[in-house]
Amino acid sequence: MDIKNKYSVSYKSIILILSIFLFAGTLEYCLGQANNGEQLPSGLSEYSQSNYSETLIKNINVKKNYWLPAVEVVGLNMSLWAYHRYLSAEGWSDISWKSIKRNFESGFEWDVDGYLMNQFWHPYHGSNYFNIARSNGLTFWESAPYALGGSLMWEYFMENEPPSYNDIVNTPITGIILGEISYRISDLIIDESTTGSERVFREFFSTLVDPMRGFNRILRGDMWKAGEANEPAEYHLIVSSGIHNLFLSSKLNDSKSYAAIRADLNYGDLFDVDSHKNPFDYFTLHVELNIAPDDNIAGIFASGVIWDGKLKLFENSKNIIGIYKEVDIHINTIYKLSATSLSSQLINTVPLSSSLTLQNYLGLSAILMGATNSQYASELGKDYNIGPGASGKVGAHLLIKNFGELYINYKRYWIHTLSGADGEEFVGLLNIGINYNLFAENSIGLDLLLYERFGEYIDYPNTRDANSAVRFYYKHSF
């Protein structure tokens, strides 16, 4: 690799690391607030055209080990339990053989942990179970049982409270999604052919993204081992910033302004289905923060392909039908919502002329576990309603050569409450916008947004809320 290309790739990697870690690190703070934003549908990113960069990624060969990850999962659980038992002295950690026996006898229940704990920290913990196995050379499917096993061990053995329905779904299933994405992002960062400060920088940030992989790299000595140069892979990173102006209750005379910053990562090529040999060979990740002095709007939207294939519909068109695993987290002034889904999607791109291309998508999802805040759930000792449901999304992008694009996207969620205030929750997000290309990889854009929510309850009055927003932003693509 020549000097010019080496530093070009290093610059792109630095931007990738800082963008993803900045958003992931500050999201936990924002999730503790009562607010969040939006974005485009999972499975089809805002920029799905094939504008990719080559980066540093390789298949780092690690000999498969099935026993060590099992030991490490047990060790992780024991270490976390010991911290809460002997340092923070949490009541739920006072376990005994009697509490373990009682957990097996009582069976599963819905717990009353807070939104942040159940919808973020449990999935994060599940991602560590999963990545313990991944970093020991196991495949996606081989690693999945470790996430389930680690969660079952925790639920039955490490707490004196009954095992939880929501935890046994959120921890392994959402954890697998977050785990595979963080594993592959860490792969983008690691380069064993580098030395000196660049090597330290890469190993440090890859460990922040995937702590369990960093731990195992230390155990094996891989963190300081000299290795081969990386093989190229495709990714597309977009970083944008601007102003997000929210109109409360959609009233023009009642508004609030936020500083907006976002990152979109497309990993792989959406339409190159022949290269999608393994789950998440193509995935999208969108993370955003909209910040005001006393308020924050945040969102994470992740989607990875499980299976996809080509479909013949129209002459000269590209058509894909696929199954995706998705996780959506919205925090805004109208609702807090999280959903772990299995989604079926039909994606189509049609060249209308030499300068116009139309991209469309249609998706239906089964929400395995969803949650949304509720003013009534607090009367039942919770701060949100939780249960399964479904979602649907539809959208169209008109790509205009030498100009930019016009787009419209709509996604609507339905959650049937199994724990909380009995009823049905409906949440919608509409996004209409335009991007104008300035030069090279730079563009400006304008979004019109609508956040809506309707709650239909058995024992309480129904609720309906809506906010709208305008967002202006500047984008740069890497």
C-alpha cells in the first residue's frame, strides 16, 4: 500500500470510528431522557445507491473454540453479579439455592425494570454474550445459542427475582443484532499490519466498539501481534449536521430548536445479493442525536439481512425480496419506542431515464418485543407498556443525476400491551425530504417530519398526540 493510499484509508477509518463511537456513547445518556427523533426505514438506507469506499476489513482467522466462550459467558455473569452483590449491594443480587429453586418453580413473569434497563442495557449485555462466541471463531448461527444460554443463566441463577419474559427476548435477540453489527464494525477498525500509535488507536477503539473481542485479543496476544495487510471491503459512511426545529403539537408558534448530528453506515452492497452468503453481510446503521439545552431527541435504527434473493418484476429493474433482523429505538417528545423485529421487504429500483432512477420499498415486520412509554403504565409500577406487535413501512426515492434526490418514507408501529396499561399502542413516523448535491461527496438537505401516536386503552381514556419538525442539514460522504 503506498503512502498516499495508506493515509487516505486511515483518515476514513478515523472518521468511521469517531462517528459511530460518538453516537453510541452519548445515546445511553439520551435514552434516559423522555425524547427522540426519527429516520428512514431499516433495510433501505437514505443512500442505497452503490457509492462505496474501500476500507480495512478482513476475516481475521481465529481457531474455533466452543468451550472457552461458555466459560467466558459464565465468568461475565459471575463478575457482573459480584459487582452488584458486593460493591453496589443491590437487593436482587442476594441469591441462594432457595432463590434459584424458586425461580425454576415460579416460571417467567413480566418485570418492572425501567425503560433504559430493559430496552438498552439488557440488549447490550446480550451483545457481549454473542460476541464472546464470535471472537472465539464461531459463526453467526453458532454464536446465537451463547446469547440465549447466557440470558437463561442470568434469569434463573443470578437474581432472586422470577425470570422475565421481556428479558429473555430482548437480551438474546436484540443482543444478537447489536452484537453482529459491533463485531463487524470492529473488523473495519482492526488492522494487524499497522504499528505504533496507529495500531494502539485501532485496538483501543475496536475494543470500545466490541469489548469482548478486545478481551479475547488480549488473551490470545493478537492485540500486539504482527499480521497481514487487510483485504478490501465495501462500506459507505455519511455524516451530517444541521438544525432540527420541532413544532410542538404541530403549532408554528410553539417550537424548539435542536443541534442535529447523524451518521449513516451502509455495510456491503444492497443489490449484490450473490455476495450475501452469511447473515449481516449487508446491514445499515443509522444513529442520530438532536440536542437542546434541556432536551434531546435520539434514535438508533439497525437492520441486517438474514436472507435475500433477486426477483423478476419489471424489465430493466432490480428487485430484491429479503428477510431482515431489525431493531428500532426512538426517543422524542411524543413517544419513547423500541422494537425488535423480523422483517420481510420488497425493494425495487427502476431506471426511468438516463438521469432519473426510482427506488421503492415495501416492508412488513413482526415485532417480537416492543415497548413504548405510557402515562398510565406508571399507575401499575412501570414507565412503559410492553408486548409484541407488527409494523409496516413504505417509501420511494427519486434519484436525479447531477442534482440529488427526492424521497418520502412512512413507518407505522402497532404494539399490543401484555404488561402495562392494557390496550393497543400505535406510533407513526413520516419523513419527506430533498437532497441537493453541492460538489463531490457534499450535499445539503431539507426534511419535513411528522411524529404521531395513538393509544387505545381498555381501562383509561384514549390518547392522541402529534408533533412536526423541519430539519436542514449539511452532509459529507466517505
